[in-house]
Amino acid sequence: MAGTICSDILDWRALTTSPARPGNPGPVTLVQAVDAALEAELAADPRVVLLGEDIGRMGGVFRATAGLHARFGENRVLDMPASEAGFVGAAVGMCLAGLRPVVELQFDSFSYPAFEQIVCHLARYRWRTAGATEMPAVLRIPYGGGTHAPELHSDSPEALFCHVPGLVVVTPSSPADAYSMLRWAIRHPDPVIFMEPKRLYRSTRGSLPADPDPEGLPRARVVRPGTDVTIVSYGPSLPTCLEVAEVLAGRGTSAEILDLRALWPLDETAVLTSVRRTRRCVVVHEAPRSCGVGAEVAALVAEHAMFSLDGPVVRVAGLDAPFPMFMLEDLYLPDPGRIVAAVDEALR
């Protein structure tokens, strides 16, 4: 199954990884940052437990839990059978018992069998008990394409979760964000869907934040300032947008790149502030176009900043079709050419 994924994303030789620590001068990968955040929270809070398929002795198919079973034992790092509905349901019970479960759903589409537990129980207990019952669970979901994986291993289902009241949905695009946002999510009293862009697991590096205390609810961040157009993106598409910004700069166009980080609740202030300044907006994500996060951003801008625009919001996204097999995935994913064309349309 997972052995079909390209070796730079899933390195079966990397049975162990050098430990990542906050403040270390050396860069770490995004997957090492996830591992470091899990280790820090397991050490800080005995109520934190990890659940998932192959996360124990194996360290997870992506090695995101490497070394944690050996350090914390099988009562804190639990290998689960291939029954996502079963162990997400178990996480609901753990929350009711006072624990703080962190569930790894091995691949994006593996969340679908657990959807009933997520929607009907995990997301609703706070509402069902008039606010009396917390559901401090985190569902870690590696997601997105670009890894040459088989069917049902490359979906981007973030919009499904954004539509469910009671869930917080976040996604990092850098090791520093992965570390601080995951530690925040584990401490949050309500359920958090933590979308991990697996294409960036080992293709991006950076330092961990020196401050051990995570920030609050992640807000959108300007990762590159600009004056002519705002490109709103997140997760796996962000490096492509930064690449496009360099191309546009060579043509004399200044693009501002806004990383949403939290997909729900959306940082409306950051989006509107940037768009009102640049007067143009392009939204980029690899999930299907219709009813996606980009559609919500476009509606937000249309409702609250229409008279600041010099042109309509333009969306660049995946297709309204199942994610293709790896021979065709480059035609599905937003690439620099499509994004540049969208910027040209916005500038017209």
C-alpha cells in the first residue's frame, strides 16, 4: 500500500530520525517537527495518548511518531486495528474519561470511514451537553497529492470538515508552524482537525520556535508582502505560490502571499485587510474547486470588500473529479503556469 509512495515523502530507510528540539540551530523537516510536538506534549501532560495504525513500533508510515513508542510505552502510543470508525469512537470515549487523544488517520481518505463518529459525536458533544463537556481530541490527517500514491491516498477533504459545526480545521506549511500549531491543538478543549500536507513532510525545512509555549488559535500570516495582488493559499500549495511570486517579481508584479493556516474559523480580518490593500485576489488550493475553501474566501471578499476590488476574485484549484492516478496528477494539481495565468486575469 504505502510502499508505492515516492521515497522522498516516505523514506522506509529512515527508521529513526535525529531528535528535533526547540531552539536547535539545525533545520528540521516538517515531519520531524510533528514528531517533536507530539513528544513534547506526551512529556508535558500524562493525559495525552496517541492512537493510530502502525504508529507504535513502526513509528507511522511517514515516521511522524518515530521513537515515541519506545519512550512512552504501549499505554501512551497505541497501535490500532484498521478500523478508523472504531478508534475515532474510542477517542470520543477517552475524551469523556478525561484523556486528550491524538488520532492519526493514516491517509486523507481514511477519514471517510470515521466520518459518522466525527460529525455525530466528536463535533457535537460540546453542543449536546450545553457546553459542559469538552472534546479535546486532535485528528491528524496527512493529506494532498504530489506523492505518486494510489487511489484514496491523495485527497484534500478539508472543506468537508470546515462545514461541520464544532470542529476547528488547521494546516501548517512550515516546520515551525507544524510544531507550534500541533502543540496548541493538543491543548485546545475542542476537537481540532490537523491537516498535514504530506508533500511537504520532507521537502521543506526550518527551525523550530525557541518559545516552548504555543500561540493561540492560528491566524493567517503574510509570508511575502506585496502591493499588486493578494494570493491566498495554505498547506501544500503555499511553496508553489511563493515560486510564482518570484516569477511575477521578475515581470514587475508585486504579489502578496497570505497563508491562511486556520481554514476554520477563517481569519476574515487578515484576508480583507490584504485584499483591500492590493485590490485584487487569487485563491489557490489543490482541493476540488466547487464549494471549497477558495469559494468561501471569494464569498467573504464579495460581501465585505467588493468596492475595493479592481477585478473579480479568481480561483485556482483541483478539478471537480476524483484525484487521478499518479500518471495524471500533475495535470490535476495547481502549477505555476495556472497560477500566473490567474494573476494575469485578475490584473486585467
